[in-house]
Amino acid sequence: MAGCIIRTSLLGLLWLASTVLQAAEVSGLVYATVEGKPLALDLYLPESEAAPLVVYVHGGAWRAGDRTAGAAFARRLLAEGFAVASVDFRQSTEAPFPANVQDIKSAVRFLRANAAAHGYDPSRIALTGESSGAHLALLAGVTTGVAALEGDVGGNLEQSSAVQAIVSYFAATDLTTILAQSTPFGVGVREPALKLLLGDLPEQQPDLAKMASPVLHVDAGDPPLFLLHGDRDPQMPINQTLQMWGVYKAANLPVTLDVVHGAAHGGDAFFTAEHQRQVVEFLQRHLRSKAITQPGLQ
């Protein structure tokens, strides 16, 4: 009998642990449906309530990858008390720009509208991403109220798509200069990706290329920014990040630049203890207040 009691207790503990794990991760949460296609996100929640939220946008040259790429990133931040949402969006193979950035903004509005159901703080939201995902995070973050990029995907239009901080990992920031700055290898990677994104090369689509360039949208109301880029990146010119740093400095906005020495395009070098510490401290500093005013749509 004693053995049965012990066994029942262990099963109960296992059930409880499983329940806690499921409560901490909500997978496949649909934030919008476009032409019959559901757009989903995965939500990772820490034990603490009213945590700040970091929205992760995956890379993949705007045409590949999915939200599962955010799992490792999320687990790094969970331990620091942040909630993380990793979002899917329409790829350039499905819909050209600006569909992808409209989807990201829709996800932010959805997350803000549904914060009470999941326990994070809707007044403290940051955007982050890697490579093309960082480009979309930057563009969504510095264009609050730009009607052509806000769109109406998913509804929740009473909510703001504004965020309170951005962290960018080796992003594209200026599609009008990116090819001229690229190595031959980089040109080979970027040209087909840009043709899918814009419908043609930037020089053939100058208005779209400008609209898709975060550096050309920066103004005095934009959120604090942390930029990381490897100094040996053969694929994404480091000058793209330096341009973004420069326009933020010129606008007298809070910006931090972390050049990751010896790093190429992605990899563990960006997530060493020191680089992670700097990112976490940046997020804690700029998301620490719960009394942040959410800019409305213009």
C-alpha cells in the first residue's frame, strides 16, 4: 500500500510539472488569418507575472524559416524574466513587401490586445530579430503610424503597434545601398532575395526600396535601439548597421552599437555571456517602467 501511495504521489508531481510546462509555452497561437492562411506565434512565458515582452522575428532572406527559430532565443530570455513571442509572417514567396511588416505590426497589436489573458505587460514590448528578421523588426519599430506599413491585418486596430525598444542582429537597414556595399558573395545572396521582396531590384523599384529602408524612417519619436553586427560578415554588409547607428546618433536617439569581432553572419559569437549581458541590461533599462505611454496611430 505504501508503494502505491508513493507511486501516486510521483505521478501527481509529474502531472503538475507537465501542466506548468504547458502553461509556460503557448504554441501556434493564431494572431491573424489572411486569405484563408492562419498566421501564428509561439508564446514563452516566465514564472513572473506582468513581465516585459520581447517579440522575435526570424531570418531567412524574407523567404524562408519559421517561428520555431525563436525557441533558443526565447529560452535565453526566459531565465532573465522576459516573456517572448516568436512570430510567423507571410514570406516573400507568398506576398511581396509590405505584407511581411504589416504582419509583424498585426502581431504586436494582437499581443497588446491579449496581454491580460497571458500575463505579460502590454506597455513594455520590444522587437528583435536576426538578419532579414532584424530588418523587419527595425522597420516595424520605427514606422508607428505609417499607414502603408500599418495595414489592417488581423484587426485590433484600436491597439498601437508601437514598441519601447529594438534589438537588431546583423540587419539590412537601407535597401537603396545594400547591393553597392555588398561583397560579390553578398550580391549573389541578396539580389534574388530582393527581387522576391520588392518585385525587382531596388534600382527598378526605388519607391518600394525607400519605403522598406528603416534608415529613411527614423525620427525623434523612435524607440531606443541596440545594434549587433559581426565585423567579418560576408553576407550582410556591416555598413548597413553603421548607417542605422549614424541616423540614430544624428537624431539624438538612444543607440548602442556592439561590433562582434571575428563574427560572420550569425552563430554563437553573438550569444556569449558578455553579449547576452549587454542585451539583457539594455532591455531591462528601457523596459523597466510600467508607466510607458503607448503612441497612438497617426
